[in-house]
Amino acid sequence: MRIAMVSEEAGPLADPDEDDLGGRHVHVAELSAALAVDHDVTIYARRDSPDLPEAAEAADLRVVPVTAGPARPLAEEARLPHLGRFAGELAAAWDAAPPDVVHAHSWMSGLAALLAARRLALPVVQTFHDLGVVVRRVEGDEGAGGPRRRRLERTIACSVDRVTAMCTSEAVELVRMGVPRSSVTVLPCGVDVDRFTPTGPAARRGSRFRVVCTGGPEPRHGLDTVIRSLRLLPEAELVIIEDTARDGDARRDADAARLRAVAEQLGVADRVHWAGPTPRRQLPALLRSADAVVCAGWYEASGATAVEAMACAIPVVVASAGGPVDTVVDGVTGLHVPPRDGRALAAALRGLVRDTSRRQSLGVAGSDRARARFSWARIAGDTARLYHGLVAAETPEEPLAVGQGV
């Protein structure tokens, strides 16, 4: 099967072992690589560097940079005016070599994919990764695209052949938007079970109970909740693995300064360690060094960090919102706490501090669940079955010859 992945922002040409890549980059690269074992996969991503080749082979799949706007990284709002050009380039490529199915990642990718695929009537699958309606409700911010984005997301979701939601709560949101439930399939984020393993090198650490969490300084990541919980956990230290930073982002810099000020005011700054953006090749060792991993975001569709920690057999404590609710079985493979509740988080962690055997049992159960349910091979298999169903539905039946039939 010929599969076209459209990811206008998240190109996988950078080396994931060296670069700190966001969740969408990892999802597109890992899913595509797993599908490429049995299928012909091409990823189309906007050219964000003049040094990129016309096409490249990476991990048995083909990556095609599409020229649409300046060949440099652009914020989402700066990419919007170039979507028409991006769609036109896709249409030209597919006229020459049509894929069997198109899978778009993000709302802008979905808009471009629909425009490019309509003349050839190609089946289109859409994954939003995050929905504008959820961003607005959780963060109180319209973000790039504003109300227009929410209207377009609904149009895209109701126009494509299938929408894949990353978690049950996202599927519910899509149905509320008017998408037929039969058109929504939940396909969660996966994990590289060969990289994220219980055994392997662990980062150096001291004797304190170590809590590890990931995310940026923006309030939605919930790092202030974790920092505040330290005041009630004098035996614990916190290691924060920050996500990719954009140079000159004044708002982000202000949020980072706010978090450091909170730590100082609470008298826990000496127990908060900022690891900074971390290459993915170092992430398993950092996770293995933890006694517990916390995912305190107000809402996260993917739950990627939780499942990576589970694969390393580290107990996880997650805010009960979004993807982690599906990923983590409360009391079996980890613990759920209400979002933004520092006292509840501290109480959950205190229980793990005092009970080594429970930490071990949660870790073992989490590792088993991650390998059985969330390996990229499993996710790719489920995705391929969805594709096959759509392709079969689009293929007209050949008329029976004379003498055939009943």
C-alpha cells in the first residue's frame, strides 16, 4: 500500500537521537517508520531549511520537503498564508504518483491534504494532535488561527474519510463538534519498546527520592503544580526535562522566570534541577533514574511521556485529563490525581516514597502494558487496518462476467 503522510510543520529529517523533538515530530516519524516495514510510505513536510535535499530516504521511508514559503522555521500563524502553495505542490506530486491513502497530521496539514486529494478522490485520514476548542478551553487562549481554526477543524473533521483521535476524551470532543461517531477511531501514541526498556543505563543521581517530569514552562504543562508539591515532600528532588525552546520567545522566557521565582519563594529551589532540552537518545537514561515520573499537564492528548516512563518500568503519576487517563490504569500501572492539585499530587508521591514494593509493582505492570498495547508495531498494525478498510471502500467492484454469480 502506498501511504502519503502530510505533516506541514513536523518534518522528521532531523536526527531524533541528537535533536530535542516535540511529540508530533516523534509520532509522525515513529508511526511512518513502523508502517514502512510493510508499506511504501512518503512523508511530505514543509521545507524549513535551504540545505534539505529534494527527497531523502530515512528508516526505509521517503521524505519529501515541500517548498511553501521561506525555507526556515516559521510559527503556525506565519505558515498559514503559504498553505495554498503547499497544497498545490502536494497535488502535483500525487498527480504524478497517486498514493492509496493520505494521512494528515495537524489541522493545517488536513486542510492542505483535502485540497490536494479532492481531484483524485483519494481517501484522507486526519489526526489533529490537539484541537483548537480544547486549547481555548484549557489555556484560555485562541492560539494561531483563532475562531477560524475551530471552524476549519470542524469542516476538516466532517470532510475527511476518517478521523483518528489520540484518546477517548478527544473522540468525545470530535463527536460534540458534529463528527459522526462511526467516523472516529481512537489510535493512541506509541512507544519505541526497544529504546525505552526497564534495563539499560540510568543517569547519575543522589540519594533523594527523584521525581522527573517533562514539558515547557507555560502554565498548561503544570510544572508549577509539581514544584509546589515539593514543599510537602522534603525528601524529594525534582528534575525537569524541558521541551524545545524557540529563540526570542519573550512569553516563554517570562514563564520560565516565573517558575524559578516560585521555587525560590517556596524554599525548594535547591531541590529543583533544570535539565533543559534533552536529546531523545538521553531520555531513557533520565527516566530510568527516576523513582517516579509525573505528568501534570492540564490536558495532553497523547500521553507520550507517561507511556515512555511505563515502558522503562517507572511508576507514573498523571493528571486525570486527556491521553494519560487511557494510558495509565489507576492503581495498577500508575496513579491518577486531579489536574492542578498540588496537595493530591504530594499525597500520591508520598505514598510511593514510603512503599518501595508498590513502586516496583506499578513499574512492572506499566512496562507490561506499554509493550503489549503501545508498541509502535501494534499502533502501526491498527493504523494499517484502518487504511485497508478505507482503500477497499474506495475501490469499485468489477462487474460480473456473463455466466458468473448466482
